[in-house]
Amino acid sequence: MIGTAVGATAGALGGWVDRLVMRLVDTISSVPHLLLGIFIVAMFRPGVWPVVVSVAATHWLSTARIVRAEVLSLRSRPYIDAAVSGGASRWRVVLRHLLPGVLPQAGLAAVLMIPHAMWHESALSFLGLGLPTHTASLGTLIQGARGTLLAGQWWPTLFPGLFLIIPTLAIAGLAGVWRERINPRRRSELML
């Protein structure tokens, strides 16, 4: 939601607002996600909310870029010019025409962020900065089983690792299907 709102605002308003917002996005993007996440959770005691804030603060950037690019593309369409010529306000054009046009792309970007957020939370928990050790997390499970690898027991780390990899592959497959369904060129090819 943050990325969609920021991207739609930057793309719709354009000018200095767009430049300012995108420089902010570039500045935040210049810091690696995990490093920024560690900085955020280190300010609090381990728990669910610091991890949620960390994931939310680091995962909206690509969605903002995608939505902004889509809004800039949609702004040049004839039906947007017709709505403006018909007297529609800027916010009416954004809410009625631009936002519905970017929601499929924003949804796809959000779905693709789910595995990344899972890995982010697991990495923070593995490092002991995410969820407390008594809370169930794939990162804490892998961290707890790390010592068993030296004893030759690989299976305690295998299953939490698989539960990170399998959803990632499943979501990537679903995202590919979704991308084909929302791609207008693909849709026109299927109708021929």
C-alpha cells in the first residue's frame, strides 16, 4: 500500500514532486535491505512489530517504482486526456482512471515481495534480531539446528530451509501466470 500510494502520487503529480519522491526512493534503495532492516530492529527489543516495521520500511520501494512507471505510461493515454478535457479534477483522474489501471501491476509487485519478506524475516531471526527465540520462525529453527550440522545431522536444517524455498518457487510460478494474464499484449495475442 505504501509503494502504491507513493508511486501513484509521484507519477500523477509529476514535476518537482516526482523528482523529490524518486530521489527519496533512490536514497533509501541505496542502503541494502537487510542492513536497513538490522538497523530498524536493533532499535527495539526482538518481537513481531519491529520485524513488521522493518519489512514494511524496506519492501515498498520497488512497488513505488513500478506503479510510478505505470502511471506515467497511463497518463499519456487518450482517455486520460478526455477525462481532463471533460473537467475531471486531478484526484478524480487518479482515483477513477489511473489507480485502477495500476492495481494489477501493484498487486503483482506485492505478491513478488512475499518471498522476499519471508527471507528478510528469517534472516533477521537467524541473526537473533528478529523474533524472540521462543517464537516459531524458520530463521530461529535454522539457527537452533545449526549446531547439529557439525554433528552430521542435516535434517533439522533441511526442513525449515525447504519451507523457505518451496513457497518462493510456488509464488514465482503463480506470479508468472498472473503476469501473463495482466499483460495487455499477451491478452491481445490470445484473442487472435
